[in-house]
Amino acid sequence: MSPSFWQLLIVGGIILVIFGPKRIPEIGKSLGKAIRGFKKGISTDEEIDVAKASNKAEEIKEAEKS
């Protein structure tokens, strides 16, 4: 069963009260950026080398210690 118009209107009103009219566009913008970043990450054919990443992390830790 799909939600009716009144149910969607009530949920929208509650969201508006909780977040306020200034925050809703910001939330939508950040959600859009996240979705674009996720799609970009999926579409790239680069493989991540785990060994290289862990070696790089160890090098950074050693550099911070000294």
C-alpha cells in the first residue's frame, strides 16, 4: 500500500519543523554530492591495492612518531 497525499504532507511538515526551512536545501545538496561521489567511485575501474595502502599508513605513522 502506497502512502496517501495527506500522509506525505504530514511527514513533510514534521521534517520542516524539525530541520527548519534553511537546513533542508543544505541536506539535499549534501545528499546529492554523496550520491554523485558514490556513483563516481563505482564507475572507476581502479583497483585498490591493500598492501600499498597499509604500507602507506605505516609510513605515515612512522613519520608522525619521529
